[in-house]
Amino acid sequence: MPPATPHTSSRDRILDAALLVMRERGLASTTTKLIAAQAGLSEAMLYKHFADKQQLFLSVLQERIPRASFDPPPAGSGDLAAGLTVLVADLMGFFTRTFPIAASIFGAPTLLAEHREGVATHDGGPGTVIESVQARLIAEQDAGRIRPDADTGSAARVLVGAAFHQGFLAAFEGLDAVPDAERIAAGIVGVMLPALAPVPR
């Protein structure tokens, strides 16, 4: 984590500290006290910016970890396969970086239940990734680049599931990224697209 400067806001210091502590200890062993100490601030200051640890965790994911762009280009523009390939490759990177943070909580059922309830109150949770990918597929469907009767929900689950598995494998190997991610993503999209493409007239 880069050293804080006089111009670094307390909120940014907290987010930087949270990312560092979560990476080192995992979500289950991360406390607001540890985060505040790492940031050089009081817990009271932390709670001025974040309602609870779940909101802080979601903010770390949104602001400190590279995220996929779920928004399609303007209707009918760009290459559909290329755009979805970038999306899947980005998701691989996102999962690779977040899996080590989140995995520890699955060994603590009580904490997992608290976390699940907490992120739900902030409209977060892992299901939102599938929803976002499906929304992009529906936008492409509305633009006529995916056939009207295509099952966008199942397609989104396949794309996210494949990206998650590649991210898991990379994290298991201690890597920060999926090797050759774009080539792998292109292969996944290439297998999926024929099931989505409009029927030629």
C-alpha cells in the first residue's frame, strides 16, 4: 500500500488499509479495529464513512479492485465476441483477486450468515455479478445481436461460472491473474456465442 500523503482522505486511507488487511488475513479474520489501526485512524472515524464491515468490504471491491464493465457499447457497435471476451477476462481478474479475501469466511458459518445478511442490506452479494452479465446480454439482445429467444440467464451463469473457475485456479496457484486470460476468455465466448447468435435469414 502506498504511504498516505497529507492529501489522502480518511476514507481513502481506510479503503487502502482494508484491502491490505483483508488480503493478509482474509475476511473472516479482518476486524474494523485492525483496519483502523492499519489506517492510523480511530474506529469511530471508520464508522463515519462506513455503516459496517460489509459495506466497507463492498466498497473495497468496487473501488480498489479492477472491475468488469457490464455496460455494452452503443447498440450495434463494436464486435460482440470481442466485447464479451473482455468482460469474461475482466471477471477472471476480479475473481482471482477477491477469492483469497472472501474464501476464509466459508469456514466460519456464523460469520458467513452475518456477512450474507450484511451485504444483502447494501444490495450486494455474489449473485449481482450474474445479474449484471445477464443485463448486458439482454441489452445486446435488444440491439438485435443476440436472438430473441436466447436464454440469457443460463448464458450469464455459464460465462460467470467459467470466469470464476479460472480465477479460483489462479488464486490456488498463488497468482494475481489468470495466465493467458484473453485467449481463454475468447475460447469460452466462442463456445457460447453460437447458442446466442441470431438465426441467419
